[in-house]
Amino acid sequence: MSGIRPLNREQMAWRVAQDIPGGAFVNLGIGMPEMVANHLPQDARGGARGGREVVYHCENGILGMGPLPKPGEEDFDLVTAGKKPVTAVTGAAFFDSAASFAMIRGGHIDIAVLGAFQVAENGDLANWSTGATGAFPAVGGAMDLAAGAAQVFVIAEHTTKQGEAKLVRRCTYPLTGIRVVTRVFTDLAVIDVAAEGFLVREMVDGLSFEALQAKTGATLTLQNDCKPLKAPPVG
């Protein structure tokens, strides 16, 4: 892809944050999803910017999770589910895992942002195991989130390091959830999961639809109003 500049991970996280509506309660999964907290649509004191306030939820018991702390300001008593130090906005609440999962299973989370090994064109999600022999089973709370959240956003590179497609016709890895993914954010595109399959909403500048299709393991449909995928120079 000579001349094409895929988004870096911080830019991908920024792009996810732009599609989170004001007033939403949003769970951020372990790994790249945690980076979305760096792009709060509010300041560190909880003041909404542009009238849009988002509340980030962490499954180990935080409602009002803030961005990652600056180097040297980490408090390791305040961590994400992935054991990474984090901050809290003014008014944040802390509680045990039982209360946290009651929120998730009770349908009180508007959006779950999760990583993925594979996403199928029907919205199936595989994000906890590749099924490899000897792989440690680590599903964690992903199944609860996939089933309990009103929407599931996936953030992931478009392909593996080996160039294998992550967006596929059918998942070949163990499933986390069935028909749960609503939108996928990759380093190359923003893609909706609809009844008719993958719908391309945005693509990075200079990338042709044919090149994107070649990196995808399922049929893509280009929306008529497809826009350039752009992000500020973060990361």
C-alpha cells in the first residue's frame, strides 16, 4: 500500500470516540479499547465539551474512568481490568465486580468497545481465543459484554501481522457472541455491520475500494456517501 497511511492505534481510538453519543455509558475492553479513554469528549474535571458527555465504565468496578495518567503520576491502586493505571473524572464511582457485572448483564451499558481476532459479516464476534493448542482460555467478561451491551463496537487492525483478514464471512475461532457487532473501526476503514453484510462508511485517503476488498475475507459494499477516514496527528 505504497503512499497509503493507515491510522495508528491512538488515531483509531480517537475515531471510535467520535461515534459515541452524548449521555452514553460505555465499557472499554482490555487492550486497544482502553485507549479510547484518552479521548474523552469532556475535560479531566468532568465538564462537557460541546454539550456531549460520555461516561466510561470498567468491568472491575469504575464508572467515570478517565484517560491514562501521565508518566510518573500513576496510582496502581486505580487500574483498568487489564491492570493498567488509569485516572477517574470528578464524580466517578467505585464498586465491586458483582455490581459492575449487574450493570452489564442488566442491559445498562449502551456501547461496549472490544478488540477482536475475527468479526463475521453477520456480526459474530471472536475475541477471546484463536483455538490454538495450549492457548490459555481467557474469555473474562467479554461474553457478558457482547450479550449485555446495546451495541458492540470493535476496534482492531484490518489484518493480522501475517496479513490474514480479520473481517471474514464466517468466524473460524471460538465465538464470543452471535450477531452482536454493529460497527468496526480499523486502521483502514470504518465499517458497519448490517443485514446485508459489511458496509464501508469511511476509508483512509488514497486507498481504493478494490485494495480494501482484497484485505477483507468477506464481501464489502461501498456506501454511496462513503467519506475519507481522517484523524488528527495523535499517538
